[in-house]
Amino acid sequence: MITLKKDIETKFTAYFFIASALMLWIGWFLSPHNIGEYIVSSDFESIGENIWFWIWMFRIHIFGWVTMAIAIFALISITAQKPNRVILVPGAGMTIVGTFTIAIAMAFYYNFGAWGVGETSGKSPEEIALFMESILYTNQYVTCFVRFKNLLWSRIGITWVWFYKMEDITILVILVYFSIRTSSDVSHSIYSRIL
């Protein structure tokens, strides 16, 4: 059994978890416009209404994901001991891959959102449609990033990390069921928006 004492390691870990949570929430909820899983042309007009505030809130949100990865690294470095480390470290690794993947996807939305405002400002609907067509493949690729982060890497990682603590297999079955169920729902909604 792991006993944690209040020292520099636990304080550092706690502060980074708190900082990451604050950055994620502040960046998302104070943003004047939140892009969905897929950039649509109406996003640019909404972003353009208050672009600098939107840019700063998105930066805060992106760094929240990076800070979350640091916090998870810190937590695992003080809790991963034999014999459970073989389960904890890969699970944390999957979760960290998920946080960096979403940070990269958010950076795409940030870059294309701000750039798209300039590219679509004062343009006709036909010109905006051409611009949207030019970013279609990248947009779809990043949507796949977001899906895999939410539905695969982080959920598998979190499930893996907590697997060693579960004495009741029912909880594990419920986690797996909801991961599969939500992934099929989200995939259907994404493809229906694209097609």
C-alpha cells in the first residue's frame, strides 16, 4: 500500500493538477466561442467578433492539457511501485499520449481558427466554401485525433491505471461498455456532419 506524505513531491503534483484544471476550465468556459469537433465556416465569424480574447483563452486551454500531462507524470512518479508499476506506468503513458494528442488537436483549432478569420473576412459564400474545401482533409484528420484521444487513449489509459484497484469486475465492464457506446455515438455524429 502506498502512503503519501505531504512534501515537495505531493505539493508539486497537487499544484499541477489544480493548475491544469483551472487552465482547462477557464480557457474553455471564458472563450467567446468554442469550436466543435469539426471546424465549420460559421466558426470564423464567431471567432472574429473577439479574436484576441479568443486567442488568449485558447492558449490557456492548450497549456492546460500540457500541464495535465506534467501532473500525471508527477503522480505516477511518486505512486508507481512494485508490483503495480507494470500496470500504472503503461496506463499513465496512454493517458499522457491522449493529453498531448488533444493539445496538438487544440493547437490546430487555435491556428486554423485565427487564420481562418483573416482568410474568410469579407469573402463571398462561394469563396468561403472554397476555403473550407481546402482545409477539409486536415480538418478531418484532426477530428480523428480528437476522437481517438477521447475514445481510445485516455479512456484505455485511465481504465488501465485503475484496473489494479478494482476488485469487482462489474465496474470494469461498465467502463468498457460506456467507452464503446460513446465511441460509436460520437463516430456516427461526426460522420453525419461530414457527409
